[in-house]
Amino acid sequence: MNIDKIIEEVLQQIPQPLWENWYIKEKIGSGSFSAVYRVEAVRAKRVDSAALKVEPILPDERLASNAERSLSYLKQKRADIEEESTIMYKLKDCPNVVGYEDEDVKEFHRDGKLAGYIFLIRMELLQNVYDLMNSQQLNTDEANIIRLGKEIGSGLKAAHDIGVIHRDVKPSNFFISKSGTYKLGDFNIAKQTSYTRSFAGTEGYIAPEVYRAKSGNMSSYSAQADIYSLGICLYQFMNNGLFPFEDTVLTEEAIDKRMDGEELPPPSNASEPFANVILRACAFDPKDRYSNMSEMLDDIDKLNAPKVDAYVGGAGFDVPKSTATVYAGNTSYSSQ
């Protein structure tokens, strides 16, 4: 299945403007299941820009011979995808979560028959932190990474406060606004629950208790799994972009060491107080980890880091070049 071709086909059936005055201008990213476009709305004295995520909701080809089951599957997939926008709507007032703007679900047809749905969600247009990291534009001085941890952590706390486990906390789901505010995005596989048993996330960032679900272990996990993932992100930022142990062994073996409970060395570029926060966040046993984001944020506040520019050399960013690995979530996986 070529998702880009399907999206192009579907978009030809959807008249523009969207939402009365929004026009698609260019594709800025794509993933395994969706694509993201920059859209514009011309106002009387300004031009507004936003990010538009386009995600087809397609039938299971294995059910093609059973029309009733195929339709039931489509409706369930639609409900699952709409959960993302529901969560973003609930969090729209949080300054550290990617801003929700609007959504729509439309039918698309082939040969006069319903072929699926297309889910559209409009969000604020932001720069992806992972892209900054890869292009060496992200300021990785400790003060800035502490601020990143505090602001992304605040977005994560807001999600946890309404009973949502993000399940895919990683740098490519972190964004930054023009004003320099860090924001958490991509709730594509988030789950509104206190505990879950399903395997979800991105290799390298998932907590040990989530990793065990991959092997069929039925023990449940909570929002503490998100705290672990945030800790690993901060570790990576303060360790020259490397996961724990990755400076001496290959990535797969480094991950195995963590999943086996081997004690993590401090990240190479972190001060002792910040390293202690990071290591507690990504403790192997949840009992040794922060029990909630409030505890972690309290310890981050005690570090008293000065506010510094997010960019190397103080440079800004070119919003239209913002890639949406961000929004498309093209490397995560979920067993629901």
C-alpha cells in the first residue's frame, strides 16, 4: 500500500478551501499512515499558516469479502483515530502541548462505493526538535535541556492529569514555537487509561515494563512509562545524542542492557544534580522512578537553570521547512 498515492487520490475528492478558507500549499512530511501539509488562510491583513495532518482510514483487505465486517472495521478505525483529536482538544489550553485548531472526517469513494474515510486535523505549525538535533541547531547546553525537560514535562503532566498515557515520548514528538516554547505532540497512539497491557512506542525509548509486553508478558504499566521515556530523551540530549551504553556497544545491545536492568552510567555532559534527576526518571524498576510528573518537575525546578536560547548561535527557524515526523508519527507502533 502506497500511502502517499492514496492520500493524493483522496485529496482530489475533497474540494478546497477546507474550513471555508484554508488551502493546502505544500507537503512538509509523511509517515507510514499519514502525511502533513502546510496550509494557509488569507485574512484581510495577514496570512495564517498551520499544519494539516491527513490520515486515510482504510478497510482491512482481509475482510473484503464480508461487507458487514469490513464496514464495522472501518467504523472502529475511525473511532480510534478520532481519539487523537479528542485528546488534543482536551489539552488545547496547555501551552506545552501542540495546539489543536480544528478537525473533520470525510468519506472517499471508488467506483461510486464507500472506500474509506479521510481524517483531517489542523494544528499549529511548529519546528521539530529532532530535526534541530540532527542538524546540530539545537542548543544542548544543560540550561536549555533542563528547560526542555520542564516544558515537555509540563505537557506530559497535563496529559497525565486527564488520564492519558502518551506512549510515544521521543525527540521527534517534541516541537518548538517561534517564541521558543517547547511542546509535546503526536498523540496518535496515546491511550485514555490509568493502566494498559498493550505494547506501544518506539524502540529505544520504551520503558522496561512496556518492552515486556512485546514478549507477551501480561503485566500492566502506567503513566510512569512516559516518565521513563522522557528520562531517556533527556539522557540522550546530555550524552552527545547517544542512548545509555551506546558509546561502547551497538544500539541493540545497549537497549538489551537497559531492558535487563543494568545500572545506567550518568550522561556524559550532565552535572551531578541534573544527572540524578535523569537517572531517577529512567530507573529500571518503576518503584525507584518518579511516581508522577509533579515529583519530577519539582526536582527540575530545584536545579534553577537560567533561561537560554534554544538554538545554537541564537538562530531561529524556517517554519515551512518544519518536517512532520512530528505529526505523522512514522516510527512508532502499537498493539492498541
